[in-house]
Amino acid sequence: MDQGTENKQDREGGRDGAAHRCGFVALIGAPNAGKSTLLNSFVGSKVAIVTHKVQTTRVPLRGIAIEGPAQLIFVDTPGIFEPKRRLDRAMVGAAWEGAQDADILVLLVDALTGISEEVGLILKGLNKHASNRRQVILALNKVDAVEKEKLLDLAQSLNKEFSFAETFMISALKGDGLTELRTYLGAHVPEGPWLYPEDQITDAPLRLAASELTREKLYLRLHQELPYASTVETVDWREQKDGSVRIEQVIYVERQSQRKIVLGKGGKAIKQISMEARKELADILERPVHLFLFVKVREKWGEDPERYSMIGLDYPKGD
């Protein structure tokens, strides 16, 4: 069988003649439950940024994976928590919106923290919003760090709070249990044609992906010092004649003191952030990248509707 025939069979239903399946799988959970790590593991490449800072994910990001005749479109949603600010409400709203649009929901719970206040909030939301037509499954994450007896007790407690279709024990970081979870998802998404080419791993616009990657480096470099209220926007993207790309980005902070933190003494911090972001962008784009970062103060950017639009969130009305 030649390669063209083989690929054609894959697109039309697989070598075994199985019908094509395709569906959206929303990953929901509390902040830092491991959703972005799980998404990247499923896709086999870095799609979502990962840091130790809570609420790193701000907008739903999609990663695409193939499981037999099924195309799985994973949606990494922002962590769900009790919102206190406008930006919080926008992120939590985006998370529930991503959940409502999915065919299957995967509630990811950190087995180390168990039923936290945030997990309790999500369980209430599921009982209120989950449709009978939508499957909701439970995935306990970081199980490699918890005793088996405690895991079984936690799974039992969670299933008393909500009737999950299935329960899986996984480690998103180490890969434990991911094959079983992915196989299950591939068998339970609806039958239907694939929505993306088989070699596509995300539908995130390059500008947004580049902004998110720089924000990851910003958070990792200044994890303790950097206030939560910062954002990165790609303001210019130019293809150069030599095949390279020239990218300009603006890092917005709310106060001059925060700007000094991002710049660092003698510009050391911003140079390190730029170097790390440029290197990873070049690897992803497979060509040279010229990255220019600027740090600007924009007081109360979290109240600016245009900023929400730039980072892909709806601006929530009300105080």
C-alpha cells in the first residue's frame, strides 16, 4: 500500500473501516489541577503554557489529537474559582462556556489537594449546568504521589457529589493512565467527519500563541515578584525576505514599580525573558525569530474592554 492510499484510508475512516469520530473534549478543573500539562501530553507537543502560578491559562485553547479513527479536539479552559475581579469573571465565564460547548467534559482533580473549595464550586456548577446528553468523566491527577487507599476514598467521595460516567486515575506529567483515558475518549466522541487536517495540533492564531509563550517565560522568570495583573500582546508580525519573522510584543503592567520589576536591573530580566521566548518560538516556527519586547504601564488595564478582546476574552459587564 502506498503512502497516499494509506493517508486516504485514514481520512475516510481508518484501516479497519471504522467510522470516523470527532468531538470536543473540555478539560475543566481548579487552577493548577494540571489541565495544560494534560493537554500537551495528549497532543504530544506544547500547545498550552504551563507555570506554577495559579490561573496561568486565561482563554480556552484547543489542542488536536488523533486516536484511531477519532479526532479529539481538547479544550484547555481557565481554572474555575470564586471570581473577585472583572478579569476573574471573564476567565471563569470562558471556562464554563468551553464546557457547555463540549461533547465530553473531563473534570481534572488534583489528588493531592482533593475536594478543595474550588472543586466544590465546580461540582455545584456541574449539577446545575451539565446536560444529560453530555458525558462527564472524572480524572484524578498526580496519582503517583498519593496512596491507593486515599485515591479510592477520594474517587468515592467525588462520585457521591456527582454521577460521573467513568473515573480514571492518571498522572498528566508522567503519562500514567493516559492511554486508557485517551482510548475511552476516542470511542465516545460522536461519529462524524474530522474538522481539522490530521497533522494540525492546534487552531490557536500564531499571534496569540506567541503572546502566551512570552507570558509563560515572564511568569517563570518572575514567579514570585510579578503581580497577576500583567498581560502580553503581539502588536506586529512581519515576514522577512530572508525567511525569518520579526515580532514585536508589548508587556502591559499596571504601575511603574511593576515595570521596573519586569525590566530588571540593567534590563537583565527582560533580556532573559526575550532570549528564552525567542528560542522557543524559533523552534516552534522552525525559522529564525527576531523578538522585540516593550514594557508599558497601562493603569487598570483589567477594566479596558479592548485589552480583553486582544487576549481573546469577552468583557463582562457590571462592576
